[in-house]
Amino acid sequence: MANLTQKLVDSLTARIQEGVIRPGERLPTESSLVETYGVSRTVVREAISRLQAAGLIETHHGRGSFVLARPSTTRFDLGALTRDGEPTVRDVVDLLDFRTAFEVEAAALAAGRRTEARLADLREALDRFAGGAGHPSTAVNADFQFHLRIALATGNRYFGDLISSFGPSMIIVPRDRLAAGEPGHFEQIVTEHENVYAAIARQDAEGARAAVRVHLANSRARLLATGP
């Protein structure tokens, strides 16, 4: 039962941290959670208790459980990194350098701490990204979710909070710098993500560090290759 409870806690925590269930919104009912996750009421009640203890929700008798707003934190405003409303290549390169500084270590921590539920979430985001060829909006959002879910898999909320504060805009490059795309370009990016996933799946911290560093370095090179 303990394992089932933790899987449910992980799943609900991810939905809260990713904004699927927003602050002030009510969690699904006990009966709905039992049906959706195929667990007992005892498991659901224990999971709710753990979420309460973690400060993620509060329960009101007769009304249900509601997501609590996290204490406000300083958010990164990507608009402040841009000029004339559109990010420049320099803006995005600077952001990639900054992301490298913390995402490399986040991947290593995720490799050591990820649960099976977190790994499944990461696989789902990767599959959506891989299926997004020719659909930029889908690909961008799935790419963002992939990086966010790595951060969440660390078990340290500050990594998730930081990437959440960026939002999907951290994936978007300046429109006038988007290359038409050489054959195999998208497939190469998918492969880089697959390498990150594989290292986290096998709990290889050093491999995860290396895979993320290569991916972000390649992203930087691809951006600079589009022109000044």
C-alpha cells in the first residue's frame, strides 16, 4: 500500500506543480481518485494526508481538498531579457548559458531521485515532443514539459519553481532566427532528449549531466548557426 500511496502522491504533486490543478482549485473527489487511479479509499486518504503535511493542500470538511497557493517568490520575467518585444539571439544565448548552470545538476539529481511515476511522466512528455514534428506549438510545450519534469523529478521544489517561472517561453527562439530546418534536424534534437531520458532511467547521474550539457550546448550552436 505504501508504494501505491507514494505513486498517487507523486502524480497529484506533479499536477499541482505543473499547474494542471491551480491554487484555489479543488482536488478530484475521493471517489474520482479511486476510479481514476484504481486504488483503495485507504490509499487515497493516506495520499491526501501526505499532501496536507507537505503544505500543498488543505481540506475543508464537507467541501473537499483545495490546492494552496505557494508563498510568492521572485519570478523571472523573460520580457525583461528582450528588446523591442522580441528576444534577440544574444538574449537566448544568455538564457541557455544560465539554464546550463542549473539544469545539468538538476538532471543528475533527477537520475538519483526519480520515482517510476516521475519517469513515466518524463517519457510521456518526450513522446509528445517526438510526435510534434511540423507542429511548433505542440513541440514547444512538450519540450518545456520535458525540462520541467526533470526538475520536478529532483524532489527539490526550487528547481521546479525556477523552470515554472520561465514558462514555455524559455524554449522559443527569435522568429527571425528560426532556421528552415535541415534534414534530420528535428530528429537530432529528439535523440538528444532520448539520451537525457535514458540516463535518468538507468539512474546514471554523470550520464544525465553529460546528456543535458550536450543538448544545451548543441541548442546554443544551432541558434548561433542561424546568423548574428
